[in-house]
Amino acid sequence: YKSATNMTEQFAALAAIAQNPGKTRDDVLADFYGKWQHDFLVVNKWFALQAMSDIPGNVENVRKLLNHPAFDLRNPNKVYSLIGGFCGSPVNFHAKDGSGYKFLGEIVLQLDKINPQVASRMVSAFSRWKRHEEDRQNLAKAQLERIMSSNGLSENVFEIASKSLAA
């Protein structure tokens, strides 16, 4: 990371470092952000890299990133980077305790009030819930049902969630 001569090399090294929890990871992530914080596309990649990490309990790191000054739930590209990236983590999104599903359920309900189109795209991460083992199926289904029972649900989210449940 330190000997990289450009952002691409630095990001590649960061991607390897980001898979190992600890102070070094935290320091390098902070350093990279400090260098590239004025380039919103690079910051989106920085969010996605952290969100996709398979480090244990990464849902809590992603929750913290929701409050990062560079993150805005009203910005679709930020949402796709952070929340969409998290849904791409087979370890943390599909965590055995259901924390990844619960997190997405909460975010979808928040997003639905801000941008129903983005919320519907995020809820589609539940569309393959029946492909998992029974415990995970039950946890994912519970979140879909929670979303469906929400008052004032948009047509966009209702359509995707109801089709996912019926599949």
C-alpha cells in the first residue's frame, strides 16, 4: 500500500488489507479516505470495499458507515455502493444470526420513504431467499414479511417484496 504509485495500485493493496480486521486495516482505510475523499467515485469504491468485506460481524461496520460524513442515504450511488456492496457479502449478508437480513430490512423501510425505486432495487437482494438452508430462509422470509406489513409501503417495494415471497 505504502509503495503504490497510483490510486489503482493503492486500492488493490487496500482490498487485501481490508479483509483482515484490526488497527492496520482501520489505519489504512482512514489514510486512503484522507487521500481520495474529494473524488466521489473513489469514495464510492471505498464504501463498497468495506461493505463487501467478509470480516466477522461486518454489519456493525456498515451501520457505522451510514453515519460517515461522505455517506448520504438520499444519494442512490452511495446506497448502491454501501448497501448493495453489503448484500454482495455471502458471509455477512447471509449471517447465520440473521443480522444481515435484519439490517437490509431496516434500510429498505427507511429508503422506501426517500426513494422507492432505490428501495425496490435493494429489496431484490431477498429474491433468492428460497435457495438457502431452512434457518436462513426463515430469517429472510421474516424480513420480507416485515417489509410487506409496513404501513405506506410504496408500489415499487411492494411489487418486488411480494414477488419474492411468492417465488
